[in-house]
Amino acid sequence: MDAVSQFFGWLFGTRPGVIALVAGGIVLFLIISVCLEVKTRKRFKNHEKKEGDWDLFDSDDESGWSEFEEDNK
């Protein structure tokens, strides 16, 4: 029980412990994101962009498009 207490004291009480905690969290979330990305690409591998599809980084020729009609003139 004393070893567990010392480990948590090192993990949260020292600079190398906190750096290891942050680095471990970054690695954990990186692994999760890669797994989810691979899973999504397997599911939608043959998806072609259609007329109704939208993209966060839309590459249409209309630059400066706005939802307000007055701004689009």
C-alpha cells in the first residue's frame, strides 16, 4: 500500500510525474483518435461527394459567400 501512495505522490507531486501524466494523456487520446479515424474510413471508404454534401473546408469557387443576400452582391 505504501508503494501505491509513493507512486501517486510522485505522479501528482513532482514535475516529472506531472509531465508523464500529461504525455500519457496525449498518447492515449492520439491512439483513440487514430482508431476512430481508421474505423470511420473503413465504414465510408467509397463515399463520393454529392451535390448536397457539405465540407468544413469547402473548396467551392465562391469565395466570400455569406448567408445574408446583401453581402453576396
